[in-house]
Amino acid sequence: MTYIGAEVIISPLGRTTAENWAAISANQSGISLVKQAGFDNADLYLSKMLDLVDDYKFEKLLLDALAAVSEQIDPAILTSDRTMVIISSTKGELDSNIHDQFGKSIAALVSKFALVNQPIVLSNACISGVLAINAASNFIQAKIYDHAIVIGCDLISDFVVYGFQSLFAISNKPCAPFDAARNGITMGEGCSAVMVSNSKETFRNGALQLLSGTSANDANHISGPSRTGEGLFRSVKRTLENNQVAPEDIDFVCAHGTATVFNDEMEAVAFDRIGLSDKHLSSLKGYFGHTLGAAGVIETAASMQMMRHGVLVKSLGYTESGTSKKLNVISDNVVSQPKTILKTASGFGGGNASLIIRSL
């Protein structure tokens, strides 16, 4: 069995997991209007850590996240040759070093925590976080490592913001996933971490079970999702089958839910094809914004907090169904003790990934 725990969330909603949980359970959003943040000094709604002003913000967040994980486990795990650290990110410290946006930060991690193994960087657009957790699980199951710490981190940069503006994909209001009036994403930044292990005794605050997931690429378009949800359908179907989990066993779906017209429609079609349209579902983009390579880790960690606290948080911004296949999108917090949660992610290039978290 593979275990997951020691979750850490750092975002505009707070610098600790407890602060982030208090905010999302109270349905508070980290999104605000940031003046002159876009191309040609356009004002944009962003989920941005406005008080984070360090020269090397990416490096600082990685260090803070790993330090927070170490407080929840035996610190000796960090210096073991049986431990791997995986960094999930799309752009790293791009604003500080366009030639090598990861090298300095990884060197700082190795030095401060005396890591034996050189951390791995996994960068595959917006599925990076879920993919990294699955990779960690695969390492554990193959007995290559006993523990793997996954850190997802991405920052808002001009490169990313201008790129999404050029696609006319950024909303002129806080994003509204799956809502009829949705009109684009809200960019976000943050950092999150989880540890995956072959032993539940390594977690001081208790562990959950990780059912390793799969990925699938439908290669539909460089930036547009498949209209039939083919890649997401294949990924989720195979994840369920590999773990002998039936669709009716899923208690909650933490969807990707970017709030673009085509992404949310694609997800609704895929979930309907699988038989999950009646399951409680939320997107967390209304709280954290779209944090790109960090999204899968942040949202998995938040889902784990929902399981620990017995509350499924509502999908912020949702008031009226806006997809051809209606989903059971949560419009008010639900007191629940979910046993099995499905987390999905989709990204540019047709990438899709999924995993399952189960209570013990």
C-alpha cells in the first residue's frame, strides 16, 4: 500500500496549511484586482502573493514548503538515500533567470536539507502536479525509493500572463468554473507539498491512501482540449480500472475546472461518459486561481484537508450550469466524510492525468 500525507499549502490565502484550510472552508478567495499587472498595464484579477517580495521567490517557496514537510515527518527521512524530491512546475524562477530557471533553487534545496539524491523537475504544463504525485507513487511501488516528496510551485510572471492574454483566455472577473457566465481563467501562484511513502508510520499527523493514477494524451491541439474529453476519459477510466474502483465508489471529484468555455465543457462530457456526473464536484480555481504546474499538488492537498475535516467546499463562482452535460457542482459547503476522492488535471498539448485518494 502507498500512503500520502504531510500536506503543505502556501498561497495568497495563507502561509500555512491551517490558514489555507480556514480560508477555503469559509469560502474566501485569494483573487483580487491587481493594478497594471497585464500587458499594456492592464488591470487584472489575479491570485497573487502581494507580500512576497524576495529576489528569489521560487527558491524561497520551495525551501519553506520542504521545511514545513520536515516538521510533519521524521527529519532523518530528508537525508536518506531512499528519499527523492520531485519539483512540479511549468516555469520556475523564470523572471530571475531565463536560461536556467531551476538550477539555483534545486542547489539551495540540496544544500540546506543535505539531500542525497538530486531532485527531479517534472514540467508537463498544467498536469504537472498530478503527474508528479503519480510518479512519486510509481517510484515507491517499484521500490526504487521508500519516500518521495512532491513540491508543486509556480509564480505569476509577465511571460505567463502575456501568453494567456494573447489567447484571450483571461477572465475580466474572478473565474467562475462550470458556470454559464464563465469567460476565462484567473492566474494564480502558490506552492504546495505532499509526501508519498511506503509506511504510514512516517506521518506524524496521519496518512491517507494514495491509489496511483494514470495519464493520457489525446493530442487534440496545442492549447485547446478535446471536444469529446477523450484524453480525460481514458485517464480516469484507466485509473479506476487499475485500482478496481467503480465510478459509484467515488464520493467527490476535485476537477481541473479552469473556467474557460472549452475546458469545462470537455470535463463535463468526460465525467458524463464515465458515469460521474451525479458525484459531488468542485473546482478550486475560484480560491487559488490557476497555479499551473502547482495546481495539481495544491488541489490534492486541499482535497486531503477536506477528507480530514469532513467538509466538501463549494465551487466558488458557480451559480448556474453552463455545460451541455450537467454536473453535480457544489454550490454550498457540504458536511461529508468522503472515503474516496478523484483528482483530475488537464493541460496544453492534450495532456490529462488523474489519481485517487482514499481514507484509511
